[in-house]
Amino acid sequence: MKIAVTDYIEENLDWEAQELARAGHTFAAFQLKFRPEEEVAATVADADALVVNMVKVTDSLLARLPRCRLIVRHGIGYDNVDVAACTRRGILFVYQPDYCIDDVAEHAIALLFACARKIVASRRTLEASSRNGQWDFSGLSPLYRMKGKTLGVIGAGRIGATVILRLKSFGFRILACDPYLSERRKQDLGVPFVDHETIFRESDFITLHTPLNAETRHMVNARTLALMKPTAYLINTSRGGMVDAEALAEACRTGRIAGAAIDVYEVEPPPLTLPLFNLENVILTPHTAWASVESGEQIRQSIVKDLLLFAAGQRPRNIVNKELLENGPWAHLRA
């Protein structure tokens, strides 16, 4: 089988090349993230399987990949992949939902604590006080105790659930919203599940953990921000498209909400014209919630495992378009 990587974030993919060559497969890695679709298609046209990070997999691209039978997404979210087009063309699509769960949850919690304790602003207060030779904490007021405050978690899948379980011991009143979660799973998490409007109205901290799709795009907008408490913070480590950045900047600038902490952006990296850059009550990190040595090793091993399973005629894990297993060439993978 010939395997091609369209784009990657690792320093190199030597380990993958060795593992797949040992099994008799051809492997090639490219950096095509910002290249025109025509170039992407021409470069990987002869691949049987693709590994994709952020290259957009559109129907028109798939039409130019006559040999492709499997696409593996390097990551959890897959809003850059036209799954319906994959299904129409009989291409199995696989993702890595178990990747970086702990890391993103930890990053979201770190941002929440940084907001609550005004960690970034504290450095400015320290430097100003040191210049003046006396303490001046006026720029940090007010600070509120986190215990007893309401945390709203939108999306209680793997990452959102991890945030809930980790923060239960901190004394938060936790509310969650996830209309797609089973009743059994809701009971297991042991927190009240409410609608979106209740989350926005009642929460002191809101953290987002849902996929990006037509339903969730700009879920945070001028209307929902207007529902929030003026002392509330928004944390987003999910997808940039969940938030209307202009509306969020306005809400933070005018004191409609207390502030925000953002790790993801609609355009990445975000342009310096992004209005959030100019606000002292907004913490920005460079889409690094996923990052750790452990998560990097985990996803590389997971992707290679899926490729080897497929090449051996076995079922890859975490197939998104499972309807392809009902009949046709992939029916044998149902078991």
C-alpha cells in the first residue's frame, strides 16, 4: 500500500517511515498545508491512504485521488474533511478521538485558573509595584474565590467530561450541556445538564468542548455574550469557529463580560489585526492545548496502528462514516 501524509506538525516522520517500510508499505510525507488544491492532488494522486492534518479535504480534491481508499485525520476535530464526500466515494474516514484528551482538559483548566486568579495581569502589577517601590493591587481587583462559583461546560464528550471530573473537587457548581450525550453517560458524570441559554446566563466560567459544525459555528456571539454575567469568563480550547471573535472582543472591551482565554482561532495563526490581541483582559495561547510529549507519541502510534490494520484487511478503529461497513467493499470490516 502507498501511504502519503499531506501535512504534519512533527519535526520529522522517520519513525513512521521505518514502521511502515518494515511492513512492506511505501510512505511519503509532504508539507502541503498552504498549497493550492491542484498541487495537493498532483502530489498524492497515487496514494492508497492519506494522513491529513489541516489540509482541506474537499469533494473536488477527492475526485482527483482515484486510488484513495482510506483517509486518517491527525487529530480529534475533522471540520476540514468533507466526510459526506468521502462516503459518497467509498473512502473510509478515520480520526483519533482518544488523542490529547488529558492535555486539552489540562490546558482549559489552566486557562480557567489564569482568568480567575488574573495570573497574567499579576505580572504587570508586580512590575509596576517594583518600579514604584510599593505594592499597588488596584489593577487586580476584584478577585473572587472559585469555590462555589458556577462552571458551565458546553460539550461533555471525552475532553469536556475530563474537565468536569477533574474540577469536581474544587467546589464548583458544575452545569453541562450536551444534547447528544446518552442518559447513562449523563448520570455517570453526576452533574445537572441544562440548555445553552442556562449555561450562558448562570455560569461564572464557560468552557467550550464541542466539535465545529453548522450547529455550533459562532455559538458564542453577540446574543449569547449578552446573556453572560459581567463577572464571567469564556474559555475556548475547541475550535476557533465556535466564537465570533469580533463580538467577543467587543464584549471584553466594554466590560460586558470580565474576560476570556482563547487557544484556537478561525484563521490560524491569527492575523495581528485580530481585535483580541489588544485587550488586557484576554489571555491568548497559540493553539497548544494539544501539545505534550506524551500526546505526540500517542497519536503517532495510533495512526500507524490504523494504517497497518487497514493494510492487513482489518477494521481501523474510530471510523466516522460507518455506513460504508453495511455493504459494498468494506462489509467485511463490520465484525
